[in-house]
Amino acid sequence: MTAIAGTADHSLSIADATKAAYASDWRAFTGWCSTSGYRTISASAETVIAYLAFMASAFRPA
């Protein structure tokens, strides 16, 4: 685990698996933005809503 920068409390550490999950989610979001014509940095509420709608429709249970 790696401690969050600037904190003295080691209970606020982030597990390696959590960091890997965040990185994977970020890659998925930025990839979607790139192919869908949205900006990733300073994403608007519209962008986030569109991404969540995409994810909801792409991963619906059968």
C-alpha cells in the first residue's frame, strides 16, 4: 500500500488493487471519451452523464 501524499494517518493508505482499479476505470473513461468526442480533463456533467448512460446500457444483465 502507498500512503496518500500529505497525510500522517497510515489508515488512509490506498491498496495496490484499488489503485489498479482506478487506473483501469480511468483508461476506460478516457478511451470512451476519445472515441465519443468528449473531453476527459474538466469533463462536464453532460460528459459524465453520457458515460454513465453508456456504461449502464453496455453492461445490462441479460
